[in-house]
Amino acid sequence: MDFTQELKGRRVVVTGACGVVGGWIVDTFARAGATLCLTDGNAQALEALAATVPLGAEGFARAVDLTNAAAIEALAGEVGARWGAAEVLVNNAGVYPSGFLLDIDAAEWDRVMGVNLRAPFLLTRALARQMVAKGVKGSIINISSGASRRMRRTVVPYCVSKTALDRLTKGFAIELAEYGIRVNALEPGFAPGSTASPLPEAHVRATVAGIPLGRASSPQDVGNALVYLASSASAYMTGGTMTVDGGNSIGSLAVHQDKKSAL
């Protein structure tokens, strides 16, 4: 059964719309005919994206600084004024800075936690209140990472934020279940190319080489999981995590012996 048809006209909010994975998310919902509210911190990039993507008759785009609580509340207020309530929220925005813990200052730590954890909390709380008031049995999807379970040197704040996001996902899921609102996490695979958090080419090559299924993530990988979580296909799923990363988070491909393959 094609559950994509369920998304036609559905009111969807996407944060971090201009990122690599954000673009895949936006494309998935746009192709399905959803009504979109797109947000990003880069106003110029967002304007360009909104000019090329069908947002729907009631769709709109709004640049938002996700480290600013008042800006998040203003976005939620506009969603409520325009739509009454969203039906799907995708907390996708995230930052992935690199640095050893001994070199990271408090401002950078706060920025990571502000975008990756505090913003999903504030936006989910605000939009869930609207869903409850309007009787909308919505779906909230937090874009997480296998880094929530697997620590990596030089990106410890990111790992910590994603571990906390996993707990926040389960916390909202258990508290919103009585209202029919589902909250789940999606862990996409490795998707290099971000301009906000650029990665050295050597890092990209090394990471792809270590992925069990042998490649980086694709738009289809993310899109298929997204449709599942946003539709009735996952009607009995809440507080869960879908990991679609080619096995990247389960362990290393390194073989510590002379024989290097199974056959």
C-alpha cells in the first residue's frame, strides 16, 4: 500500500529545511502534496528554496533563529494563526561542530544544545498544545543520529545532544499518547555535504568506508522512513526509533587479523 497518498494536504512543519537531510525531507512531503511550513536559520537560502518548492496554498516559509525562544514561540504562533494546528512536525535542524572537549567554550556548548535539544523541546511543546486544543492526532518526528548511542571523539557535544533528544522523544511520547499524538525518532544514515557543519573529504571517505552496507544515505532512504512515520502505517508506534543508516551505528568493519573477509 502506498501511504504517501495520506500526506496530500497534510500540514507539515520542517525545521532545518535548507540542510542536506532537510532538503530530502522537504522534497518527500512536497512530492506527496503536503502543505508546508519551512523554517531555517539561513533566510537567503530559505527564500531560494521556497521559490522552487510547492508549499501548498496555505504553505509558508519563515526564517527562525532556533537559539531564540521568542522566535520559536513566534513561529508557533504563526502556525496556529494560519492553520489552527500542524499535523506533522519534523524537528530536523541540527548543528555538528567539531572540537575536543578541552577546546570547546560555553557558548559553543550552549549553541549545540540550543539547536539540537532545546529547540525541539520548545517547538514540540508549543505545537503539541495546538494539536491538543484542536483535537489533532499528529505525528512528531525528531531527526536523531546513531551518535546517540555511539560516542565519537571531537563531536561529544553532538553525541550528548542526540542522546538527550532520544530521551526527550520518549518523554513526549509517553505524555502525549493520551491525546493520540505520536512522537518518534528517525536516525538517517551518513549524509555529507552540509555547509553549516562541513566535513573534510578525508573524514567523508573514512566514514563511508566503514559503513557495513557500503554507501552514504540517499533521499529515498530517508523519504521512505519519513512516510512511514508520518502516516497511519506507523499508527501503533510511538516513543520508538527508526535507524536507517546502513549499519553505520552498530559497530566497526575493522578486522584485527590477517584474514580480512569471511569467505
